[in-house]
Amino acid sequence: MSKHDLNVTAFLSCVGSLMESREVNSMKQWRHHFSITCYEHSVFVSYVAFRLARYFGWDFRAAARAGLLHDLYLYDSADGSAHPGNQCLDHPEFALRNARTLCPDLSDKEQNAIVSHMFPLAVHLPRCREALVVNMADKICATIEVIHLYQTQRLQRWLPAPTRI
């Protein structure tokens, strides 16, 4: 088995059951960054956070789970009536509420990573390494998506199969 396959297997052991949930799969219906869906973005963030946390010897399970759930706000962000104010500030709170419903066992690290992932724009500060790594992964992935590098063949080979477009 290749090193990549081992990484994917370890990653899926952290988030595989969540990826099969109705709530997480419902993110496939909403666009997030151009042609990237909220689901694709969240799996991408989750995998990057997992790999970074694992590399540094941090809680990679918490990073992977929080990365997957960080945008679980479950509404069309383009619909201004779906949230009360600024989408950048509102969606982490909605995502945390939905993540708590889906996973009543969310750790404090996971909750902080979800609610603070928009730092420095968010009012919540990252209070643990796992929150920082999810925040960093979110910025890296969003940049790659916005400049349209997400769909390159090389990046596609690096990601786990369930995220491929």
C-alpha cells in the first residue's frame, strides 16, 4: 500500500462516517467558491488540516473532523434572507450549531476550530493548535479554489478519491 493510500485510509477513519451523513452530503447542493461546492471545499480543508496536524504531531482527528464541519451552515449563502447579517461572521455560528446537533460528542478543540475558522475576521479566537491548523487550511484551500488551481491533475491525485470532481 502506498504512503498516499495510508494517509487516505487514516483520514477516512477520522471522518468517513461523517462524510456519509445526510447533513454533510447536503453541502453538495451549494456553491462555495466559484465551481467548488461547500462539500468539496470542506473535504479539502479537512484533508489539508488532517495532514498538517498529523505532520506536526497534533490531534489530527480533531483537525480533520473540525475541517469537515467548519462550513456546515446548511443554507444558500447567496440568499441574504437565510442568515441575519454578514455571511463571513454568521456562518461559523450556524456551522457550530449544526455540528453540535450532528455530533453531540464534539470536543472543545473541534468546537473552537469551527467557530473561529474565520479568524481574524471572526469574533472568536483560535484557542488551540487544531483551531489554528483548520484556520490555516481554510485559507490555503480557499486561495487554491479562488485562483482555480483546485482542478489541476496534480492536486486531484493528491486528494483522497471521495473529493475528486
